[in-house]
Amino acid sequence: MKYLDEYRDPAAARRLAGAIRARVTRPWTIMEICGGQTHSLLRHGIDQMLPEQVTLLHGPGCPVCVTDAEIIDQAIALAATPGVTLCSFGDMLRVPGAAGSLLGAKARGADVRMVYSPLDALALARAHPEREVVFFAVGFETTAPASAIAVLQAEAAGVDNFSLLSAHVLVPPAIAALLAAPDNAVQGFLAAGHVCTVMGDDEYRPIASRFQVPIVVTGFEPVDLLQGILACLVQLEEGRAEVENRYARSVHPGGNAAAQAALRRVFVPAPRTWRGMGEIAASGLDLAPAYARFDARTRFRPAAPKAAPAGPCLSGDILRGRLRPTVCPAFGTACTPEHPLGATMVSAEGACAAYYRYRRAAA
Amino acid sequence: MSGPFCPLPVADEGVIERGHGGGGALTARLVEDVFLPAFGAAPSAPLHDGATLVVAGGRLAFTTDSFVVTPLEFPGGDIGALAVIGTVNDLAMCGARPLSLSAGFILEEGFAIAQLRRIAASMGRAAAAVGVDIVTGDTKVVERGKGDGVYITTAGIGLIPAEVAIGPAAVRPGDVVLVSGDLGRHGIAIMAAREGLGFEPPVESDLASLAPMVAELIEAGIAPHCLRDLTRGGLASALVEIATAAEVELRIEASAVPVSDAVRGASELLGLDPWYVANEGRLVAFVAAADAAPALDILRRHRDGAGAAMIGRVSAAAGRGRVLAETIGGLRVLDLMSGEQLPRIC
């Protein structure tokens, strides 16, 4: 299959792993930002091909994982509001807030729907003018443009029973926050290829320069990942700290201008609380004042109880790359994908779920 | 039966009403007008609460399954064919030759009788193709809004040849693992139809009876040690269940597992793992290594086994069974799916 098989070629992967072993002279710590990359690394056993000096830390790039419990509780409160149909992506429905999960709310009778796109939620609103359809908008720069387009289409078509509960988040402020932490151990980053496909890679240059870290835009298949890791290690060994695009078949300079224009029109940067990382300035996207009527928070003012104090879940430290899932005493015992204690065990992009799925019994 | 009996379909035959489940004249008309002609029941057979079957001395396999699927008609099949074939395949996995089925219908008030007729006809065709009779049944009607059109429960019995003993207990180290064709079509076809995802070319369900190929294996003297049809949970779940029950370790060669480009493409887009996606016409067979080549020949002679492949082997006895897949960088442990697979976000 084109664009897939050549990037899963075992011989090419082994050659790159050999090049990495030949190039590394001392210990380095690299973080892959995106949870999709974490899963691919573990699924294909890429981490097992790397020399011992290379430590991979798994970053916060899992949209479901970083969504704060308080927003989930707002979504649950909205779903329980009479007349409201609440839509979101599949994984988001399973994540526990303080007041249970959206799937739990659905089982208790709330009208909660899984959709593949915010445009599906908009179509639902048009088909059911008697319902208030709220799209629980999660995700990074990858999913935010589709939310923006849905709002623009709703505006154009005069649909007034559609709104967003925005939990959208932005990658660069999170990378800067990780690097600014006094105990930061990350020396180089693999930037998320799909986010850069939308946004381009320009916004990473000031970060690379300010914190003196290489940032390599990387894809998701085994060969992509090994190329990104090799490029990052070569920069580290040579003492360079540049932004480098190793996913050029998808990421073009400047990114997707139409998607960025939709984002700028509909959203404004806003402070956002990240699970495990606290509030980060200008790291979220909320609806711009001109589109406030499509903001579910303005429209319904959902009351949510303050999140319960954190339980035994270590997902905050795991999302910051400080701990590996397997060191958690609850991992694989009290906390499993069937009974997750935290979001990192729920999501298809969460680090704990990746270790549970691919590594648990091999250890 | 009261009134004239008209077996011909009429243009506007209305919808299911509560009375169709009442056990009276409407129920009788539904049975005689829709189900019996579709199932090809012998006109001389008296209608009764149960069927009487004559069986020779021997072992019977007995199974039941309920079918709820949205949409009711999907590319490559419908709930009727699924209800017959699903139960037939469960019997075949015991090595049994399917004999008779029952069919229970839960219909939703307001359901179009024309569509019910199509579904019943599809059941009749599927049963005839396999050579199994639908000999008894039941119909109930629930209020509008309390069902998804139609739910079907089928039960089936089949005769197991004397020498056959198929099950995890017969799996041995050294056995090879075969699949009868490419994986994941049914699950992707249903998801595409349900969510209006238009794949080009469209993915069709693999829905197919596995009984003929199993019968031929047994007739050829190849006694599979274990068979499993790869329905919900897909290949990976079936392998994990068998490895656990048989207390063995399986080694699966990832590159040998057949998945069509269409299913791979759709799975990549949706973030699904085709090894966990449902099938309705695929089996996994554990056979002695010496039987691998002739068994593959037999499977491949069947239209629905043309893509059969050897995907791995039983590498060792292991107190705690497990399944290892060989990947680029090392071994990956396969696990049971937790809940249902959900599409990824980005």
C-alpha cells in the first residue's frame, strides 16, 4: 500500500537503527510530543531498537488525556440538561471526570452521541431543530480547524441550535511550559507531524532558539519515527538546536493556510488548564467574541462541581514525561483499560494504554 | 387461518402493528405469508409450537446467537443472512454439520413489512445455500421506539461426526495457525454504512458460511485441532482466548496476516487495528504442521477461502497462555480488546 509499506519496511528500519547506534556517543533524552507516535513506537517495538543511551519520554500530546476533569464535568452537566444532545469523539466519552464519564451519563439516559467530525454534529443539529446540539470540541491544532469550519457553516446556514464546548489546546505553549520547568530533562523534541501539517513549523523556531533544543517534525510510521530520532540525535551530538522537517511528504512550509484562517476567524487564544500540568497561558482556543453565540459556556452556563482531589493516578507526571507508566503501583492492577483511574489509560493515544496494550505481559 | 391466503407480495403491504405479535390472526398471517414462503418450509408440515427432528445416534452441537445490527441491510449482507450464517458458523466451529435452525423475531411496531419480507427471503436463501432448515420460530412485537426495527435470535443444532474432537484442549505445540481469508471487512463495512463513510471502492462484508470448507477438511481426514470464527473482537481476541484456554504460546508473523488494502486504508484513517475488527465469514484453524499444506489447498478451493494463509504457529506450552506478534523492532503482546474499538481523534 503506497505511503504505508515503504515506511514500515523492516530493512529500512534496521538501517536507520544502525545509523542511530553509530552516531550516539553519550546519553540523550528525547520527548515525542504526540500520543499517536507513542503508540506507534511501542506497537512496532521501535523503542527496543534504540541504544541504551537514548531515552524516549512520552509527551502530553493526547487530546483526551490532557482535557481537565472540570471541563469533562461541564460536558456531563450539559449532557444532563433537558433538550441537549451532546456529541464528541469516541475516546472522550470514556474518560472519567469527577462525576463519572459521558458514557456513564449516556447509560443513565443522557443523549450522548459519538461522532467522527464536528460536521456530523452540525448535521444532527440541522436534522433536529427541536434539540440543542453541543459539540464537545477536544483536540489540538489537528481537530480545531474542523470545529471552526462547523461554526462557520452553522453561521452561514443560520443554524442556531448548535454550539461548541471548546477544550481545544495548542502544542507550542505546552512545549514551552515543559522546557521552562526547573526539573526539565528533555533535550530534544519530536514535534507532531499532523499538527505541523496544519500549522507549519515556524512557531517552533522561537522555542528551539530560546531553550536551545532541537525540534524535529516527525511522522508516525516506524521509518518516519527512526528518521526523526536520528535527525534529533545528530543535532544533539553536533550541538545544534534547530527546527527540522522530517515529515516533508505531509508538512509544507507555512502549513495549511485555509485551516489557519478558519482558526483565526472563529477562535482566540485563551488560558487553559491541562490535566497534570495546570493552567498554561494562551494554550487553549475559545470562541472569539463575534462567535460567542456558538459558545456552549455562554449559552448554558454549565455548572460543574469542582474536581475531586486527585486519587492514586500519576497521569500528571506521566503526561510531563517525568514517570513511566510501568512505575505506577496501580498500573495493570487497579488501573486497566476496563477500569481506568486516569485518562492516560483510556485513550488510544494515552501512554499508559500503550504500555498496557503492547508491553504488559512481555516484561 | 381465516380469509383468503395470498402468497404474492403486494405493492403496499403496510407496517408491523402491535397485533402482529399478539399470537392471533395477524401473527398467523405474518408467519404464513412472510416467513414460511421465504424459508421454503414444506407445505405439508403442520405448524406447531416446536419441530420434531429425527437424528441418528451420535453427538449434537447446539448453539444460539442474537443479532442486532445497524443498519439492517449493509454492503455484502443483511441481518437475515447474518442470523442464519452466524449460527451455522458457530456449529461448523464444533465440526458439526448444521441440521436445523430456529428463528425468533422481535419486531418494532411500524416496521415495513416489505423490508421484513426482504430480510426473510435473505434468510431463506442463506439457509438453502448451506442446506439447513429453519424449522421453528417465534414472533413478538414491541412498541414503536423500543427496538431497532428487527432483532433476530437463531438457535441451531448440528451433527458431529464420530471421530471429531475440536477445541482448545486439542491444540499442541508445533501446530500451525491458518486463517481462511483477509480480515476486517465486516466491521469496516458496518462502520462505513452506519456512519456514512464513503470508501472507494466500498468495503463489503465478508459474510459467508464456513460450514462447507470445514466439512471438506473433515472429509479429507484433516481433523483441525481447534477452529474459531473470527466475529466480534476479531483475530486477536480469538487467538488470545484460544492461547489462554489451551495454555500455549502463539507466535504470529505480523506480515503474514492478510488484510486487504481497502480495510488497511480505512483502519489507518479511523485509527482501528484490523486484527481486532469483526468478521462474519472468516475462521482461524489450528492444524498439525503436516496438515498445513493440504488444509490450505482445501480452504483456497472455496470462494470464501481463496485468501487463506498460514500466519503463525504454537511455539510452546505455557502455563499462562499468550500471543506474541513479531514486529519490526521486537515482539508485541496481543491482548483482549477492552470494550469496543473507538476511532481515534487525530
